[in-house]
Amino acid sequence: MDADFIIIGAGSSGCAMAYRLSEDGANKVLVIEFGGTDMGPLIQMPAALSYPMNMKTYDWGFRSEPEPYLGGRRLATPRGKVVGGSSSINGMVYVRGHARDFEHWAQAGAKGWGYADVLPYFKRMEHWHDGGHGGDPAWRGTDGPLHITRGRRDNPLVGAFVAAGKQAGYEVTGDYNGHQQEGFGPMEQTVWKGRRWSAASAYLHPALKRSNCALVKAFARRIVIEGGCAVGVEIERGGKIEVLRARREVIVAASPINSPKLLMLSGIGPAAQLREQGIEVVADRAGVGQNLQDHLEMYIQMASLQPITLYKHWNLISKAMIGAQWLFTKTGLGASNQFESAGFIRSKAGVEYPDIQYHFLPMAVRYDGLAAAEGHGFQAHVGPMRSPSRGAVTLKSCDPKEAPRILFNYMSTDQDWEDFRRCIRLTREIFGQQAFAPFAGKEIQPGLAQQSDAELDAAITEHVESAYHPCGTCKMGALDDPMAVVDPECRVIGVQGLRVADSSIFPQITNGNLNGPSIMVGEKASDHILGKGMLAKSNAQPWISPRWLNEQR
């Protein structure tokens, strides 16, 4: 079992690389994936998204260490343990990130990853369908493997959310993935013909039809490094340990939790930490596992004055009918993730581009699928985009089977608390607009009794949840940056023949959900790996509010 390229992890980035690296037929590509098939209806049905995320079958089941600034709560950190990785268990929301995010990448030492460089890759990967809701066709791709659609937006609450944003004085945008991210408008989803369109559907399944691409179901234990060069991967399958050999390169795309873990188990990481675990040091890279970032969010929940929310379907009979309609026709409520309106706003004057994201949902429900006891309600998921807090992924032991220690260090700065309090207050103002007058009853969570900073802080400590956007643990940067793990071509610094290409290489977290940028990393890394020239830079200039310096909206 040898190949030109071995990719560890069939997730968002790994699937894209499998497709691109095997495209011309010249290279043999092996993809190692520990998880099982993505074919079950709970994965394929968009509205069933809360199930796979909470199932041992499909999720690695990671949890954070007790978070010191959140009263010692341990937060769930789901990662896909299935073909398609987290793109098979996520909420299917599609966001590219803001143009300025990628400018920050380039400034942080990821040369060649500015917006002008990455926009052509977003366009190459997309097959965008506007669904008659407007948008920016010139900024979008129309023949890539990744289908992107918009929900039907039938529920009146979905439109009310955008109208309320406008009434509160914010921008309206027809396409937050196009010219202008800032504002309220339709949300995009990786759903096609009523089914989840994961990176496996878009890239891996087509790639596996080629004779030069194969999937190996196995557990990757470590990277085999000889004379400073990665030559293969030690795997376990059927109780046996064996080595798959790579003629050209090994590429790690195992998630921001498992990628640094694999590097450390292979002797690449902070030397003192590795020696503590009895691991021989191959490359002393202080940044491996560091720089861990995430988005936190809070659900601001309102009771609904009208019985028009999805709560009316929160019973077995209705769920069975929705399931049956979806099973036979791939239509109906089952065919959408129900996130159909979005918002990106700036928290205050002097912030150049949005630093708060909204997902709107016409139901009051938790991610684990438990409905609010209050019955009919709706909610906005809100959270700051650029938390200054940083955490780390470290080894608990040198046993490959043991999960690593994950500490996000959430809310560890004063700015985090200020930002979150502002999120709650701005959201209350939006729900207080005229557009919600026919619908908005009392506030369920956090509840209008919570007004002072101290009261809001207590609510945040108790209720804040991860948006499940971990990244940054194998930071991309300049060769002379002691905390950089990979160079701007995704090559691991200090080891030949080894790359990392997934969301762990993000120097800084991007605005919004991370599936889109993770796939883009796989697309762009493929051209670096193949030694191709990069796609021609874009001249497109994104919209930045002319009032940003002096006005919040």
C-alpha cells in the first residue's frame, strides 16, 4: 500500500485535496479516514443536523478541559469522525469569511493568502445557485464541485429578522459572500437537491471513482519520519499496525484537534512537552497545538406571539411526516437547515469590518436538539468574531488512542466580556423593532431581568456555547516566526515531505462558519503541492462601510 500522496483525514480540506491531487490521473492518492460512511439519512437530511453532531458514531466526542473563565464548564467540541469529516455533521452554513480576514493572514506572515489570492479559489470551488434571492454573480463561482443554495425563506419570521435589522439602521446585503458582507440578508447553505452537500459529496465520492484515488479505513497513529523526511503513515486497522508509504508527500488534514496531536506524536512540537511524554524530538516547533481559537455564541431566545414557529413540528407525528416527505421527495422542511437569515454587523464605531455574526432560527431550541420549555419561540445565535482569547491542544500521553487535552481559555480577557454584553444588548434592540411587534413576546433567554453588566456576565458564564469553529493550532506563517508551524505553502517547517492543510493552519479565525475557508485551504494547498502556478489574483474590491471610523451603523 504505497502512493504518491497520503492524506490523513477525509474532512473538508482532505476531500478537496483528494479530488484535485488525483484530477490529472498522474498521481496515486490514498486518503486515510477512521470514521465510517456518510450515507445515513441523519447525515443526508439537512433538518436532522442536531443528530449526527451528538452521536458517537459520527463524532470524536471531544470535550474541553474545565474552562476557568466559564465557571469550570467543559464545553463540547464535536469533530466529524465520518467520511466528509465535520462537513458531514455541521450546520451546513456557508460563509467565506470577510475579505479583511485574509488580509490579516497575509500580514501575519501567510504571504500569498490575501483576499486577492484566495478569492479565485473560492470561485473555483463554488457552484452557486442564487435561488432568485439576488446576490453578486460576478463574485461567485458557478461550475465548481461545491453546491451552495439558499433556503426557501417561507417563514415570516425569517423576513422579519432582516426587516428589523434594517429598521435598527443596519445595512441590508443581498450576498454576504459577495461584494458586501456587512448587513442583514439571506443565509447560504451547502445543500443541494434537498440533501447535505458535504465535502465528501462534492469532492471525495467523485474522486474515488478514479482508479488512482482510494480510501483506506484505518486509524492514523503517527507520521513515519526518516532522516528528517516524512515517508509514510503508521496506521492501525483490524487490530494490526502497518505502515503506508508515501513516495512524494504526507498531508495532514485531520482537524485542529487531531492534526497537532498527530504532529506531536510524530516528534514535531514543543520539545519540552514531547520529552515529557517520552517522544523523540524530530522538529522543535513551539507553535504546534498553540494559538487555538473558536467562536462562542449565545442564543437570545424570544417567545412567539403567533404559532408560526417550527415548534408546531416538534412532535413525533410531525417529525415522521417531515422525514417521510424528505425521504421520498427530498423536499419540505427536512430539506433545509432552517438557518435562512443572517447578519454581520460592527459592534462599535472604529471597527473596520463586521465583528458580530447572527444566525436566525424560527424556533427556540438548543444545538443538542432540546426545545425550549416555553413552546413557540425563535432565536438569534449571536457572538463576537475576533476574540483575543487563545487556548491550546496538548498531549495527555503518548498513546495515540487517547484524546488530547483541549483548553480554549474562553473569555479570558476583559474585551471578551465587553464584546459579549454588547452582542446581547444590540440583539435586544433588533428584536425590539417594529418588524417583530406582531411576533415578539417575552425574552426567554437570558430574560429581561438580566440588565446590569454583572447580571449579563452571569448569564454569559452559564449559557454561552461554542459555535464549533476551532482553528489555528498549526499556524501558517513566515519561516522566521517561532510560533509558525507551516510556511505559506503549507509545508511543515523543519521536516521534508510533510504538509498540514486544514483549519488548523489559519493564523487568525475568519468571520463566520469555517467549512468554506477550510475547503478553500484544500483547494489552494493542492496547487502548492502539485507545484502549479497559483490562480490569477483578483482585483475585486470588497465593500467597507464609508462610516466605519465614526459610526457603528
